[in-house]
Amino acid sequence: QVQLAESGGGPVQAGGSLRLTCVASGYTDSPYCMGWFRQAPEKEREWAARIFTGNTPYYDPSVKGRFVISEENDKNTVYLQMNSLKPEDTAMYYCVIGKYCYSSSDMFTHWGQGTQVTVSS
């Protein structure tokens, strides 16, 4: 059984930083795609950042230059360092893992429970 354990969300003031961690267990495909979707209230779910094993990460244009995604493949772990946070980054952040970096969230079957990030101005 695949499980994704997320941590690191919370409240922060604008301009601050947070680091999200996601550890996957029970996932055996390799290589794989791992990353973070986010969903703000009354908005559609969107990619924040993702990385396919050993490849160049993808960032949503709204976070590029502020967020950094990194991985430890031997630990099935991905990190999202979020700097210069803005109120518009406020969302529930969900970790996913899958065989490919699908553009649609519907294609992922393995999800974390989500971790809330709240940025106040």
C-alpha cells in the first residue's frame, strides 16, 4: 500500500519561508514523478512544482524563482522550499507520486492528506 506523509505547512507572514516534506512508502516504480499540487479556496487545483527522477524540475510561473523542489530518491522523499511567500500562496498543498508527470491531477492515484499553508499580509 502506497502512503504519502506530508509535513511542514502552517501559518507564516508574507515574505517568510516554509519547507514542505513528503515521504513516500510502499511505492516501487522507478523512475517516478513526485511533486506538489495546491488548491486555494474556490480555485482549481494546480501544480506548484514537480520533479521526475533526475530531471529538471517544473515550477508554476507564479512560484518560479521563489520555490525550490528537491528530492532524495533513495529515501523516496521530496522537499518544497518556499521562500518569499505571498498571501496568494495560501492553499492546501498535496503531495503526489506517479509513474509520469501528468499535467492533470486526475491521473494521480497516490495522494498525501494535504498540508495547509496560510500566508498573512
